[in-house]
Amino acid sequence: MHITELPTPQVLIDRGRLTANIARMQAAATQGGMALRPHTKTHKSPRIARWQLDAGASGIACAKIGEAEVFADAGFTDIRLPYPINPSNAQRLLALLERVHLSIVVDHAAVAAEWSEVMTAAGKRLDALVKVDVGYHRCGIDPGVAFAVPFLTQVAALPGLRFRGLLSHAGQSYDVTSADQLTAVAKGEAELLRTLATEARRAGVAVDEISVGSTATATLSAAEPDITELRPGNYVYYDRSQVAIGSASLDDCALSVMATVVSKPASDRIVLDCGSKTLTSDTGRGMVRPKGYGAVFPSLDAVKPDDSLIINRLSEEHGVVEVQAGVTPVEPGDRVRVLPNHSCVVSNLVDQVCLVEGDEVVEQIPIEARGKIT
Ligand SMILES: Cc1ncc(COP(=O)(O)O)c(C=O)c1O
């Protein structure tokens, strides 16, 4: 089927780029002597995760139990949940533990103790890593040795948990303003985790794993000694923010939204049929803050975006584009492509994506783990 036979808006995935992105990240991890455990948050698709495993990935990461259930149903057997799952979800997690090898993260003493009690009562032990705050200041323990080492010692002693090691997500990498800063984030994260691991071992705690993961820092982390695992997610598709950070080129971006121009109320304004229900309202991140809600490629065969077309306003179904040049040849009925600011959130909004090769649809892939918010 030709892509023009598809209704719009439609999420297209370029098969060649997807395959190349999977292979390139796997090669970086393998060369660094570490495991690659892709975070499935970006594609939310067992079909695509299978290609990552086939390329050499050691397992997968999911955020929510609902996502892990989808992947377990699809036959995945090694799932890490690097999200602070609360023990209120214990029954579902225990059910999942019957059929897959699971690991969780903890970053709070009372929560860790409660997980331990749940597991002990069920006659089980659950693999757990301690999430460390490496500068993003979202989740994770204070990395200072004086606090962290006693915390690790305490978690390692909990009978219902099997302490595996340290885990971090350097999400601050999305807000750097230079390549040097990005390198400093990756190096700082690795150094901090290495120090903590050394001190914990000195205190008698076995630290078998050090897991890091963000797409922007992944290839830099791959060169760091002692890291055992990379957990990037976004690299399968990349997006406009990754291009702005410098971790990908436009030609690496595998996901785009095909949209139709539905209105041209003035020569300097066109309206696309992709609004916040498709692109989400995520703004661009990265060193060169990109303007608007996505880059507009003015035709289906355009190889570059037209930087004078700024999607500066979104309603649910409308993407309002300001034509900064004052005029554009694009007319209602024309199709364009939009490179979203953030590809992961786009996947969460669609039931399927179309895998394409050139202008031909080669497969329609259901996004089975979309919308799994619990
Ligand atoms: C805990 C955790 N690990 C890994 C990732 C993957 O990072 P990225 O989206 O930069 O690939 C994320 C992304 O949000 C995350 O929250």
C-alpha cells in the first residue's frame, strides 16, 4: 500500500532508519562490554522490542506494570521496571513474577521494607536495584556516600529483596547547552556511581550491576568503565529534541507524522490535522531550543524541514502553522510530514504505526502497550 492511501494523521516509521538505530546502539553497548536493555517506553510495541532482542539486547525495561504485562503476554521473559513501583501494586507484580524474571528499583527505606515484607510473605525474593539521583532530581536517593552507603547496606539486608546494584537516569541530559556539558553529565554520572559502588563494596555490600540509561548520554556512557548496562529508549526513533541535543541527525529520525493541510485561512497560516492528540504538547528540548511543536517537512518527499513553518499552536485536532516567510505553496489537501519534538509520547497516543520503506507501507504494527498507565 502507498502511504497516500492511508488516512491522516498517521504515524510512520522508516524501517531502514529503525533497523540502523537498533544496530548502532547495540554495537556501541557491545563494544563497551555492557548489556543493552532498551526502555520500551518509546515504541511500546512487542514487535519492535523483539527486533531489539534479536539484535542482541539482554532484556527490556518498562515503566508500568501494565506495560510489563503486555510484554510478558508477548513472551518476553526478562523485564526491569526502573520506575518506583509502589507496593500497592503487589498482587499484580506477584502474578507477573510467576511468569517472568522481574527487577524493580527502590529509593525509599519504607517502600523497600514493604516490598521485602510482601515478598517474604509470598515466599519469594525480588531482584531490586537502588535508584540513584545523578542530577536530574526526579527520583533516586541522595548520592552522597554518607547517606547512600547506609541505605544500600539496609536494602541489601532485606530478606525479601535480592539487591543487584545501582541504577540511574540522567534526564538532565535533555537540558544541556553544549556538547561539553553533555559529556560532563555522562562522565559525572559514571564517576558518581563508580564511587558509590566502591564504597558500598568496602562496606561489604555486593554491587553486581550498574545500570544507566538516557539516549543522549548512551554512547558516551558506553565508553565508561564499570557500567554494566545501558537502558536508552528513545534511540529507536530519535526525534526533534535529540537532533537539537546533537545525539542524532535528521536522517536518523525514524518516526514522523504524516498530516494533511485542512485549512489555509490566510496566506501566512495553514492548519494541519495533527493537534495535541497526535503530537502532544511537548515542547522541544536540546541545545538549540526548537520552536513550535514539531518540524514541518512541506511535502511527503521533502528531505528537510521548512524552518519558516512553525507549528505555534495546537488544539486537540488542529496544528496551527505560522508561515513566517509570509507565503507558502502548501495548500489544503496537501500532505506534509511532521517530525515531533518527542517521539515517545506520540507512540502512546496511537493504536498502530505504519512501518514504511520509502512510500510503501510494509507492515502495520499495533502499539499494544500504549495507554497502560497503571
Ligand atoms: C528510568 C528511565 N530509564 C531510561 C529511560 C530512557 O531514556 P531516553 O528516553 O533518554 O532514551 C528513561 C526515560 O524517560 C527513564 O525514565
